[in-house]
Amino acid sequence: MMSPPRSQAFGFTVNGEAVTVTAEPDTPLLTVLREDLDLKGSRFGCGLGQCGACFVRLDGAVVPSCDTPLWSVEGRAVVTVEGLGADGTLHPVQQALLDEQAAQCGFCISGIAVNAATLLEANPRPSADEVVEALDRNLCRCGVQRRVVRAVLEAGARSS
């Protein structure tokens, strides 16, 4: 008979703040963000890491938090959609998404914002094709993809 998993303490940073969470090692990061840290921006979509609704940045790389186990973030830096802006100001991507009215239902938009902000850090002036390619893993059922691409291009133009 196997013994049940044991909770452990895991330390990492979220949006620049050091946190310690006690949970089972295989607890999805998304669960910890939403339930333990009250960060509701990342959404549960598919639970398989395929839709992008739960995307966060982990040490600079975009990952699906729904299938990222808590043990794997120990000592690392997580940035959620809530952590993109600074000093009470929205990140240029967040502002452009609002300005372009690029969110219809809004379910997917936090993952899109995280992914787009990461793209713009690596490539401040992407082409429309580069934006489409970068956001390929973000699924949206509302059909706002053209507005999202326009918003990301606008955010890049504003930032440079």
C-alpha cells in the first residue's frame, strides 16, 4: 500500500514577492495561484496545457500553470497577468488590449497578455505574422484574434 503524498513547503516569487506555500508537490501551480494566493487572473481552461488561459511566465518563459507542478517552481520566479504592470500602471499590452476592445468574454485574455508581453520583451517591434505565431498556443472561441494582433502591434509601437 502506498502512503499518501505529504504536503511540503515551497518557496518562490510571484510578481516580485517572495511566497511560501505548503501543499502536495504535484499540486498544479494554477491551483496555488488561484486558491492559496488569491490571484484569479490565470484561468482554468483545458487542464492539459493546450489552451493558454492559464499561461504565466516562469523565469521568463511562458508556461501553462495548469500542468506545472508546484515542486518545479521552487526557488523560481513566476509572473502572472496581475504582475505585468508596475506602480499601478497597466503593461502596454494590457492597455492596448483594452483600447482595442480585444477581449470579448475575457476568459483567454490573461494568458494572451502574458504571452504577448513576453513576445514584446524579446521582440519589441514584431510583424503581424510574428504575433500570430507567438500567440498560436492561445485559443480564443470569441473570434477576437484580429483585435488581439492589432493590440499587440500597437503595444509594441507605443513601447519603442
